[in-house]
Amino acid sequence: MGFGRWSDALHEWLATRIGRGNYAWHGGGRGGTRDRIALYFREPDAASACLTAFPDLELADGTCLPGYSSPYLPFGRSEDDDTVCNLYNQTTTQEAMRQLFKGLTMTDRAGNVAPGKVYPDQLAPIVRHDGNSLELVKARWGMPSPPSVLKTQRDPGVTNVRNLTSPHWRRWFGPAHRCLVPVTAFAEPIKGGNQWFAPSEADTPMFFAGIEVRGWTSVRKVKDGETTDDLYAFLTCAPSAEVKSVHPKAMPVILTDPRDWETWLSAPIEIASKLQRPLPDGALALVDAPAEAS
């Protein structure tokens, strides 16, 4: 939608509530009809207040990612926020993934899987059950949010899950909703950017222990309205020594042993839940950010 019908009200609110020296506006000037504008704030709290006052505004993709806007604190987060891994890299080829599951039937329905960084709400490959076999498909990163946390109809999704006893999440912990999320390296937020982690032993295959739901209808983006998507997220746990040096509260649940892959996909929750543990100390190394895919 264009901004013309309420840009005057937004300008007035910004001037009176935020102060002219504490924000900047780019594009879609007063009375304009552009679909996109850029608002810059000195403080995350001011940006959050603006979204509360004008819920029809939609953040640009990636705005809520750790390290996106502020060199000190990412948008809308505090120093003690325990948000984990909202960015990872995936470069394993589809053929290599199939080879990891030799002896099992795997149907590739993912189409073309481009290597590179994966951000929340993007499509990325997952391995899941398809009857008596496995399938490789693309799904959208971000499981349905608990209704109690939604302020509007829009649901941007939850990227990682830790509480296995929550009624909201319990329904998706059975084998029918478990998946493996291939990952080559992952990032944890630090001041001014991200710290990346990869296996200490090169070429070690890694999967996040994931959960997924198929055919979920929701409003992910206001401009798109309701869409029906396959969604996924992955579990988190206490951090290993390497991750704890950067993020003291949590890390993704990572599986590197083929026996654990089978357990996660097939075992009863009483057994599978024991995999919610960190990798052994020394299994991960701090590495430079991966090169951008060409």
C-alpha cells in the first residue's frame, strides 16, 4: 500500500513523540505514495514505539536480525537477550546430502538449492520423513509463534525452540514433525556483527535438530496477506565452551553422528529429547565469515 493516506500522521507522531533530531526519513516524502520508506532512529526503543503506534508498518527483511542496525545493540534486543543463531550458512550439495543417507530412500523435491547464507523467513533445505522414506524439500525458516506473543495478525515466525514442555511446541515434537536442517557454519551475534562457528574437523557434516509443520496458513508479511507454507525451526541447548565465549546462554542443537540423525528422525520423544545437548567442547572452531556466494 502507499503511504499517502497516513504519512502526515506519521510525520506528526515522529516530530512530537521522537523529536526531529532523533530520527531521519528517506523516500516517500510528505503526501507521497511510495510503497517503501526508510526511517532511521537513534535508539531501538524509538523504533519499537513507532511500530507499536503504526502496526501497518512492516520491517524490511532482516531488520530484526542480530547486528542489523546498531553497532552496540541489535534492533529491539537487550544485552541479556538469549536469542540464538538467526543466521547460518549452507553449502552442502544435494548430491552430497543424499550420499550421507546411503541405504535409505531419499526423494529430492527441493528443486535448485543455491549455496549461501540463510536468514529467518527464507526458504532453505530440510530432510524430513515422507511415509517410509526421507525427502529433501525446501521450507520457510520460522515456526508459528505462540498466539500470546502476537500483537497483530502478522506472524514473522520463531526460528529456534528450547522449551520442550511448552504446550505450544509439544504437538510438533513427535517423529512426524521432526527434521534435519543441513548447516555448514552458523553465526552468533556480537557487538558490531557476528561470530561464525564451523566444525573443528573440516568436512564434518552437520545438521540442526529441527521441527517442521506442513501447509501452515498465516500472515508472514502484510503485503502478501495469508500464505500457506511448510515451516521449520531448530532446537537450542546450553552452549559448548567455544560458543559460551560469545553467547553464554545457548547454542543450536547440532547433530554430526549418523546414528543421532536416525534417532532424531525416528525415536520416541523420551529418547530423542536426550539429543538436546551441546556438541563436545572442541568440536567447533571460531572462523571468519563465509565468503558470499557468487
